[in-house]
Amino acid sequence: MATTLETPNKTHQAEGASTMQLVSFRLAQEEYGIEITKVQKIILMGEITRVPQTPPYIKGLINLRSTVIPIVDLRLRFGLPPQDPTDDTRIMVVNVGGKTIGIIVDAVSELLRVSQDQIAPPPATVSGLGRDYLTGLVKLENRLLILLHIERLFSEEDVAAALA
């Protein structure tokens, strides 16, 4: 597996508290974003070892530089239909509650710097589980980006089940 992006583990406070850096990625026809401080690296798809008796969206484990990390298919976690990996499919290695996990996304789009005034709160009409992990909507020039709160996306049980 080749690393395509290494990201810093520290927040860039020199930039000012009014801006945020995001990694944007695609799932189906939607574009999402996660704070760059939560993303450790982005890697190419590789061999995933399946773990029996785990939820369907937990695809298995990989060995990344002598660290075993669980891999979650974000399409399945969001209730989207499964899709075979393409040349654009990536695994984003993220930190969730002090644990390292990998999330499979259709494609990583770009690194963005957004200001707080570009972020709108989630609409009141969004209900159910989606509201729990939706931080807001980022208003870009000609599109909207769904901002995710990565810690709320996975429960302790999800991470524990994958590592068991």
C-alpha cells in the first residue's frame, strides 16, 4: 500500500481560529468533509483481512506499518449500496476517540480551508441518526459539502467489535 498523503497531527493555530482545514471526499454522488486534524493519512486500497461476526460495514483489518487497524466501509455505514473498489477508492486513516481506524471512501477530492462563516448548521429537517454525526454544511462556490463529526460516526462498540 502506498501512502498518498501524510497529514499533520497538530492544529494550525497560527492560521486563526476562524478557519478550518478539511479533507473532502466523495461517497456516491455526495461530497463530505472531515477536519484535517482527525486524518492521519490516506492510503490506496489493499488486502483486507475479514473478521467473522462483525457488522457488515466493518470490512476487516489491515496491517499498516506494524499496526493493525479496523477498516470500515463508509458506504455501508451510511446505508448506501455496496460498490467494488475503483482506482479512486481510498482508505482514510482517522483517529476516533483515541483509536485509529480506516474508512473506505469512493474518492478523496481535495484539501480545503474554510472560514466559520461558510459553515451552516444542519437543517432542522434532518432527523434520525444522520443528525448525530452531521456537524454542518459547508457552502462552497457552486456546491455544498457535508461536514462530519467523525467521533460520533462510530460507537465504542463498533471500534471494539472490529478490534476483537
